[in-house]
Amino acid sequence: MFVIRELLNRDEFLEWAITEGFQKIVPAETLHVTIGKFHDLKVRQRLIPVPESLEVRASRRRAVLDFGSIIVLAFGCSKLSRCHVEFRRAGIIWFYQSYTPHVSFALDFVEQLSS
């Protein structure tokens, strides 16, 4: 099971992605930020509840990155990062060295980003 936060401004986000030239965009209802993953239901009981919605203000700490098979908008958010650390202590799984809050949104990589 995944611990996620759905993206609340999906329409704005998709409009931005289209104006930036991305064409193979994932369905709007799948836009979210993943905090972690767990397999053991006992872990779920140890998770600290977090608000259902969290407003993340736009900042300059963001970048469009190629995560191999998908394009993401990575951004800085201390609240999500702290939540991830707390959930790791409770037993969630994360297969990468570090955690960067991000929204996975496209399957293509436009020329302007690769140059």
C-alpha cells in the first residue's frame, strides 16, 4: 500500500505541463505525491496521521527531472520531507537513498529540458 497525497490543483498543473510542451501526460486522477510504501498492515497502525490536504506554496526550489521511465516535477517541501522521515521510522519502505517530494506527470521528455 502507498501513502500518498493527491494533487489538489490538477487542472492548473496539467495546463502548465501542456504549455511546457509535454504530450504524453498521465491521467489527471493519478496525479499525487508519494510519501512511502508499506506491505505490513501493522506498519499502518504505527503511522502518524497527517492532514488529508497540505498546501505547498510555489517556490524556486523545483525542477523537472527525468526519473527514467517518467518525468516528474520535484520540489522542496519540509512538511512532506518530515512526514516521510517519520513514516520511515514507523516502517514504511523507500527504495532510494533520499526522498524528494515530486509529482510524476509525463512519459515524454521535451527537447528544451534535455539540452
